[in-house]
Amino acid sequence: MKRPAIIVILVSLAVVCSRASSVYASPVSGEKKGVSQIEYAAADIKAKDEDKSDSGLQTGEGEADWKGPERERNTNLDKKQDDDAGIIARLKEYKSIRKKRDAFAFHMGFSIGALGYGVLGPRYDVTERYQFMYEKGSFNAGFRGGMEALFFLSRRHCLSIGAFYEQKKIQIKIVDLALMHFVAMSVPAELLYFLPLYRFIDKSNVDTNYITFPAAYRYYILDELYIGLSLDVGVLFQAKANYGITFYSMHMNFRKHLPPFDFGGRVLFGFTMNRVFIELGLGAGFLDYDRLAGERHTISLTGMIGYKI
């Protein structure tokens, strides 16, 4: 082959190779160009974030610090709303408990306390054998205790019936005319009958014991405060008296001088707290206290503390 032909072939091959190399090189350069653009964009975003961080507007720790007081106020408000909701729930529960008393309810009450007792009326009387002189302004304390059945007709109204043991004490001077005649034989018995021998006699305590059945009505002004009225029927089962002269004393069954029943009424004032109650009563007897001449009536003051189940 001739030399010119060889040169033409070589030049043609060089041109083809150069074109092929330019075709394959362009995608690679495109990839390199895309990578450089991504890196540039990332660098630009990072620079903007740094600017925001410097100005305190970046969402993150800086934003949390900037919104701290507002978040704290919101948190406190949420807590207050929770507390208010709890209080309202407890009030509703308390009201529901109070409303339960609107329906009919039954309870038992047990109570103990003291009973003050006195007699009003004529002080002096004389029988065939005895002289009696009631102490002026005498008011003595005894024991009282028992139980009641309480029927709550509604939230405000309550009826009750009970049974109580009551110890009622009265101070009185008792003169035994037969004993005085034995001591002073020289004095005629008819004269002893009229002499004020009670002045020389010490006072005695008449200890009477009753089983009383009170029927009461109570009106609750508030859930914890009430007033009421009570009618009491008492059955006398024991009455003893001691009397004597100086060192000599005798016992006397005073029951024959008293009626077998007692009937009276009381005004009640009470306070309750949960199941514990305190009650005061001021009462008077409607019947004559004894079978002696003259009409006498009793007054009483009761103070009780009890528990309701």
C-alpha cells in the first residue's frame, strides 16, 4: 500500500476516536457537574441555617427558649383546669351523697349522757307518819342512756322512737314521826305532827329509776343542725330514799308516793358531724310528780352524745 493511503486511513481513525472519546466524556462531566450543584445547594442551606441560628429564629433549642414562658403559662393553665375539674367532680359527688338522704332511710342511734332534774311546786307536806320538805332550787344530775330508731322521711324530716334508762334524783327532807316520838317520848305525838322537825333533819336523795320511751320529730335546718320536739312516756320501776337522824339512817321505798307513769315533753337542739351527734333537750313534766298534797311538776335538762349507724 502506498504511503499516502496509509496516512489517510490513520487520519480517519484519529478523527473517529476523538469523536467517540468526546461522546463518552460528556456524561461523566455531567455527573461531576450535578454533584457540584448539590454540594453548592447544601452549603447554601447550611449558611442560611447559621444565619437563623445567629438571629435566634431557628426552630430548635433557641425556639424552645424563646417560647419557654408561653409554654409554662399553658402548662399552668392546663394544671389549673385539671384541678378545677377535680374540684367540680368532688362537689358533684358530695351533692350526690347529700341527695341520697332525700329518699326514705332508716338508722339506729345509740347515745349516753346526763340528766338534770328538779321539782317545781309546793315544798312541804305531811302524812300520818312522815313530813316531807322538798329542797328549794334543787337540781340534781343523773345518768341517761339508750337507743333510738331513726326514720328519715326526707332530707329534712325525721321521726324516731326509742327506749332509755333514766336516773332521776330529787333532794328532799324526810321526817319519820314515829321515830321522832320514840326519841322524844315526852312530847305528844299530836304536837310532833305540827312541829317543823324537818329543820333538824339532813336532806336526803330520792333516787328514782325510769324506763322512758321517747317519740320525737326532728327538723334539719341544715344537714348538720336540727331542732325537734319529743314526747316522753316513763315507767317507774324503782324509787329509794335514805333518811335518818344524825348517825342513825333508814331506807324507805318511795315508790308508793309516786305515780307509776310519767309523761312529759322536751324541746331538742342537735348538731351532727358525720355519724356522731350531740343533742341538748329542755323538758317539763305534764303530770303531777307525786301523790302528796299539792301539785308539783318536774323540769329537766338533758345532754347527750351518740353515734348513728
